[in-house]
Amino acid sequence: MTTTPIRVGFIGLNPDSNWAFMAHMPALKSLGDRFEIIGVANSSAESAKRTAKTHGLKYAFETPDALVASDEVDLVVVTVKVPYHFELVSKALDAGKHVYCEWPLGNGLEEARKLAALAEEKGVVAVAGTQARAAHEILHLKKLIADGYVGRVLSTSVIGTGGSWANQTSEALYYLFEKKNGATMEDIPIGHTLAAIKDVLGDFGDLDATKLFNFDTVAVTETGEKKLKTAPDQVMVQGALASGAAFSLHYKGGTNRGTNFLWEINGTEGDIQVTAGLGHAQMVQLTIKGAKGEETELVDLMPDASVYEGQPEFPGARNVAGIYARLAEDIQNGTKTAPTFADAVVLHEILDKIEKSAAAKG
């Protein structure tokens, strides 16, 4: 039995330099004939034409409106900057299209709630790209915890670096350093990581947060110009999971010579460490080690090598492929296995609580 490919239209796909090119394109290619990328709409018609020619796509749409109105498009994928998500996703939903929107879903909680309500009203498959939830390592870790590897979870702690959000940036990425754009360190790497932690260890309880600025300005590498920085470069959260286990998180802007990502889970029977070279759990290779019982040294706890066969080499693309695979199932079978807009609202609510807690400290 064959299934008609899901026809994909991208809003925000450049020929060779953005997340859609690095992650979404190889992800879709790895899934064979389940999807067909048929067209693109970018910020200009010229950009769309250039992208369509480079990638051999059937359509270069003049505008995003033309793309979402096309009968040739089943699924609209939105991979533009966060401030444009609400308008573009709303248009796609109003047109009755299925939607894959990159995380964060909205520029803040209220936008996310409105988009989730609209998606529910339209009855389409609406997926938010919290792709760490589809990482083979996270799925394996979830099973280890569920099977009792550490026993009862007593505490969990995370240290991570954001890569950006310190004192230097390119012109193209400066928007990350302006809080108003909804793409801060809390919104992106912390949001993605919290989504994975929630899947593995369950809901969060009460949380208390502190945000600090080591740098008030950021230098643009191309020009040396110093611009105002309104996104914090130190984010600390502590509290508890709904289970009662202790929880702590500390994210730092930039990178360092020491720990760039460490997630520990400590329990009555064992301990697990998840490490990586950067605090973006959604796009880096995660390594899992652990020890339990009488063991005194950590041992490898990685998934079986077979799960990586035929998958993209880049972990970000591999994880995105996992989301697309679930999305295809949901469209074809009426299920809800991929991260929904409703799931995204829950994550936005957690971030909103962290923001309000930190703001209350002045």
C-alpha cells in the first residue's frame, strides 16, 4: 500500500545558510517519499526564486499569502524569526493547512495561546518544533527512568551554555539579544531543554528564578559596533518537579572552557549524566552515562547503534526528522504523537512563570 506524499511549502528557506536548510531539508530527505517539498515563499519573490532554483522546487511563491492559499500545499512549515510566527501561522491555519512551526511558537504566552486555540478550531495537525523531544537519546533516557534505572528520582540539575547571549554577535543574530523578539536564551535553548526534561521526568512544580546581566551591550563582529543588549546572559532556576524531586538549572551566555552541558539525574538506586558540547539539547549530540547499585564508575548508556542507521548525521536534522515522522503519522492516522501547539502552550507557561519570578526580584 502506498501513501500520497505530504506536500510541503516552506516559509523561510534560504539556499544555504539557515536552520531550514541545515536541519529541515536533510530531515525530510531522510524520510523518503513520505514528504515532497514543492515550494517556498521568502521575504522577497527574488529570494524565493533563487531558493527554488537551487533546490529544484516546483514553485517559488510571490508571497507567503500565495503559498498558504495554494491547493498544491498540504503542510506549511514556518522557519522564520519568532516575531513573524504569529501572523504567518495564523494565515496558514485560516487557510486550513497543517502547520509545522519552529519553536518558540509565539512571541510570548498570549500569542501561543491564540495560535493553539485557532489550530483546535480548524481541526488541523499543528506541530511546534521542540525537536529535543524526538532525540533518540531523550527517548532512551525516558525509558531508562521509567524502567527504574535510578530508582526514585531525588534530584535533577542542569548546567548549560547558550552559545549566543554573551558580549559578541553577528549582525544577522543580533535580534537574539533583544528581549522584545522572544528569542532569548530562555526562549530557545532553555525552552528546548525544559521540554526534554518534562518528557523524561514529568511536570514541574514551583520554580524560583533569577536573571543577571554580565554585559549590557553586545559587539557586532562585522563592524565592532556596540549595541544595547536586553536579553540576560545568566539564568538560574530552582525549585521542584511535581514528583517532589529537587530541580535546578543554570544557563550561561556564550561558551566556556569547562562544562557546556551537563544534566544529572540522581535517584535512590542510581545516577545518570547527560553531557554535550553546548546547551542546545535540540541540536547537539547527547551522551548518556550512568551507574547503579554497586557500580562506582559511570558506564555507557547510549541507545543501540541501530537506531541511528539511515538517519542524518547532524543531530539537529536527525531530531527534526523524528518530529516529521510523527507529524506524518498524525496527518495520515488522526493521532497526536508529535508536539502539538497545546504542548507548546504548556512550555510557554513554564517560561512565563520563570520570567515573572525573575521580574519580581527587580
